[in-house]
Amino acid sequence: MSDLNQDDIRIRVQRVRRVTGSSQYRVAKKAGMGRTRLSLFENGPIDLRPEELEALQRALRDTVGRRISEFELLSEDLAASATATA
């Protein structure tokens, strides 16, 4: 996230949250900040400090990683089911 400005990061944070189905509360909690602070950041009135951006990055990375694992398991289950019925 370091090469991006805070406006670009705001957009990406919202996009990742929405794609993963994660609430502001859940992501903020993982990042160690309040939901209101994350909301204010996403909506532009405030910028986050570097350490908050790093915590947010870790929280989103964890969230995305968990979703990928869920999709991989689902894919394996579907493949096994298709093989069993073939």
C-alpha cells in the first residue's frame, strides 16, 4: 500500500471489504481500530497513520486469505461430488 495515496487506498479497502463480504466492524476489529475510525477513513474525512495502514493491510490480507481457503475447500468438495456422481 505504500506507493498509493490515501484516496486510492480508501477505494481499495472498500472494494476488498465488499468483495469478501466483510463488515467495517469486522475489519476494524482485526486491525485494532474502531469501526467509526474505519468509516471516517473510507469516506474521506480522515487519513490513517502509517501504523494504522499497516494494521489495516494485515487485517485485509487475513480476510482475503480466509476467503480463498473457503473457496478452495468448496471447489474440492464440488469436484469430489462431481466425481462421485459420474
